[in-house]
Amino acid sequence: AHGNAGWFELPSADSGEMLDDIVALGQKFVDMNSTTLAAIADKRITGDEYKAMQKVGLALIGQVQKTIATAEAMKDGEYVG
């Protein structure tokens, strides 16, 4: 620290699986939002748009499950990643 300034060392993507999971979760959420917004832009969802929404939705659910599994493994300091 210097004067009233200070800094914090933020974790990088290399610092752990949980951070990687959170980044991937955010990306999958963005993918779901983008796909859904594109599908409803004309107030009609085609079969292909629905399939795309299903695909990214299931990927999002999978990433949520992976993130929760990583958190479970890290619970109470038990993680040995």
C-alpha cells in the first residue's frame, strides 16, 4: 500500500476450478439470453430456434450442476483439486 492506495491480488483463471466454472457459467448464461432474444425478436419461435434454445438451455443447466459439484467438493476445505 502507498498512502491511501492499496491493491488486491485477484484470482486468475489459473487459480482454480471454481473460478473457471463461474466464468463458464456466465458465458452459458449470455448464450442462453442471446439465443432467446434472437428467437423472440419477431414474436415467433421456429422449430430451429426452439432446438437452439434447448441446446443452450441444457448446456446452462449442465454448467450450473458442474459449478455446484465443484462447490460441494470445496465445502469445508475438503477440496483437493
